[in-house]
Amino acid sequence: MATRQMEESWERTKEQIRIIWGDILSDQELQKARGDLRAMVALIHEKTGESREEILQKMDAIL
């Protein structure tokens, strides 16, 4: 469900990701993980070291 919501409102989702995590992800990285919640969480985790659980909570809030 969250993955579908992420894809359907991609521009808004992308803006919210940038607000929360800044510019740690390039446009290419965001595009690669577009619509794939697991891939997005893994990418943010890899870049920030933040726990997957914390990332998921934040992603749930914006989706």
C-alpha cells in the first residue's frame, strides 16, 4: 500500500524526502528507488546510518 502511495504522489513524496533528509540523495538515486519503499529505506539507511525502523516511521508519516 505505501509503495503504491509513494508512486502515485511521487513529486510530493520526493519533496518530503528532501525536507526530512536534505540533499543526501541525488535525483538519479531517488528515481532509481521511485515507487519501491524497501529500496528507498535501504538507500536512506545506507546514506545516513539511521535505523530502518526510524526511516519507515518517517516514510509512513509522509505517505
